[in-house]
Amino acid sequence: MRRDQLEHAIRTACQIIGHDAVVVVGSQSILGSFTEDELPAEATMSTEIDILPLGDDGGDVARLADLIEGVAGEWSPFEEQHGFSIDGVDLDTAILPTGWRERLVKVQNANTAALTGNPQYTGWCLDKEDLCVAKLCALREKDRNFVGALLDAGLVDADVIGVRLSEVPAKHQASAGHAIAWLAARS
């Protein structure tokens, strides 16, 4: 995945749902903080971008996520044409620490604008350490490889990730505990 593909996905998702902004919550939100040239290969391997629509309520978010998925999701003509898909997701997709919304990284430029130049759509990408928290709470092999590659490249701070793991909602503390143990074992 490349930064220009992320920008294309932001523009497309916003156009599909008729909103000016979306949140990128999956692994490719790392492209909000770094270009593909600055990242290890393990961080840009995914061919899907997880987009959380901004809606008024859970039902609206789910409807908008389904709309994105239907138009640009896996096996869609969009994926065939562009080589990546856009997955519409909801807030239950990622386990995130308190304060994550205040740390979102703004992606807005000429590539996120409509062809006429207006409107200019905005993609809000997860902060790099918040993204690592979400990945480590899932703790699948691909998530461990992703975070491990970012740590090895010195692009994220293990101490910040550890603190933020302690700030996930109480119902996810068991997952956070496993993630903290994984981080400790890497030291």
C-alpha cells in the first residue's frame, strides 16, 4: 500500500457515503504518519484499507460501512481496477485507548479532494502508537509482525504503547495484558 492509495481511499469513501471525513483505523492508517518509503515492508503489505464512517449513531455507522464495503470492498470492481479494497468498519473493529480521538492524524490534500478540487475530503488516521495498541490487542501473527517491524525500525515508542495499553476500556484489559506481556518479552 502507498500513501497515494490511502488518499484515493479517503476520497472514494467520502464520496460513497456523502460525508466530508472518515477515520482510517486499520494498519494502513500508518500511512498518515509516514510515507511508504519510510516504512518497513511489513507495514505496507495489506491491500485493504479499513474505514470507519463518521455517523450520528451506531446504526448509521453500520449502514455507511456496509455502503462502502458494497461499492469498494473485497472482490468489487473498485478492487479489480485499483488493486486494493476499502473495508467499511464500525467502532467495534479496533480496541483503542482513552483519548485516541484527540490524537488522530489529519490527511487532507489535493489527492483527497474531488476532481473539481472541492470539496477537500479528510481522512483521520490513527496515531501510530494508538494503531499499535489496536494491533496488539488483536495479537494475531500479522499484527505482531506489523508492530514488531515498526518497533525494530524505531518508528514507534514501546513505552508509549505500554502506557496506552493500560488505557483501553476495562472490558478489553485481558487482551491488553497479553499485549503488554508480548511487549515485555521483546525487550
